[in-house]
Amino acid sequence: MELNVITTSKIRRRYADDSIIVYLDILIDEVNLAQISHFGFSIKSFTDQHECIDFITHLQDQKVFCFIVDQLVENNILFLNQCPLVASIYVICTDEQSHEHWTKDYRKIRGVSGDLLLLTEALKRDLQLAYRNATPITILAPVTSSEPINTLNVMFMYCELLKETFLEMNYGEQAKCALVDYCKCKYANNEVTLRVIDEFDRDYAKYSPTWWYTRDSFVYRMLNKALRDHDLELINKFGFFIKDLHHQLKNLHRTLSSGNFTVYRGQR
């Protein structure tokens, strides 16, 4: 079976669909933006600090990783540090020592440097930590102990029906094309991901479902986010892939179950 090794970069990018980078500068530095966009994140850039704050305030369930130049940070640090949507702050500056005396008082400031490479390395570590702390994925919505047992039964039956529907459906090339078209619209401004989507469209049958699922790509990010958010429309678009993945894992389990295993008893 072909499986991709999960590296730090994959962990970082798998969390990217739940996150957004906000870049606040006096003048937009295209070099900085190009360096950050290379990672495949969704980026929103601002030169107006009020527009930036308004944008963050109106977000719902995304985590914000904020890059901000030192000339603007002191006016906005209180909001950014207290806003629950902001996960981390990275200060771009030319004189690190001049900011040491006050930046230590704000726990969300994860880096202060004029070297963007150092700041993006800090972002990698923070995304890795965020991914490890992410809640488990479930197709069932969270319920409380006070909910009637009938409600739980209905939800369980609905999920079983949804699963059986995927497994019984006869998907053709059109199902893959529908997903590809949807993904191209979603990532229309992300050239890195668009190239991977084209590869998925062209070479899907060339590799196994587990290879695509464990690869550093939009497949894992979009499918897992759909399951976490209970996005039934998107889950349905992945129906053909879920079916293919299920069959491969089932065959793998059958192969492993038919073999003999040698176990050893250890003594302390």
C-alpha cells in the first residue's frame, strides 16, 4: 500500500483550511506576500488597520495568524491579543531590541524579527501545535446529556444511512469532475493548490485513495473540515472518494487479518 509520510509541512498545511493569515502593513510588501503565499495559506492583506480589525471581528470559526509591521503593532496589540479568533501574532520589524521590553507582556506574540523566514518558521511550529490540539473529527454534531435519547438514535441512523448511501452509489467520472470544479472555484487564487487539483483530476486512478488522503493536499484538508463542520453538501461531493477509500481500507484489513502474528511476552 502506498502511504505518504506525514511531515511537519503536511501537518501545517492540513490545518490551513481552518486558518487564515492576516497581513497588516503600511505599504503592501509583495516580496513578503509571495514568501508567505508559497505555503498555500489563505491570505488577506491590509494597509488600513481599521479595515483589518473589522475583517477579523466578522470572522466566525477561522483561526487568525497575524503578521503585522512594528509601526502598527502598538496601536492594535490590545485588540489582537484579546481577540479569541487570533491565535498568534508575528511582528515584522527592523530593530528587534527596541521591542523586547514590551512584546514579552503579550502571550500571543510568537515572533519579533525582520527576517520573515524566522517568523514563518514560528508559524510552522504554532500550526503544528494547533493541529495536535484540534478536536477529534466526527460526522455527528456535538450533543449534550440533556438531549432525548431518540434524538441520538435519529442522528446515528442518519449517519448510518449516509454511509450506506455512499457505498451503494455507482459513481462515474462525472462525480470526480464535479468535485474538481468545486475545488477550482474555492482555490481560484491559489496557484499551488490549483496545480494539485489538476494533478488529482488527471492522475486520480493512478494512485490509491490512501495515497491521495495522506498526501499534502487539498483532499485531506477539505474532507476533514467538511466532517468537522458537518457540511453535508461538501461531504456528498466527496462521496466517490469516501467509497473508494472505504473499499481500500476494507481490503487492507482483510489482508492483515488473514495473516499470522507472532507475539512475545516481556518481563520486567
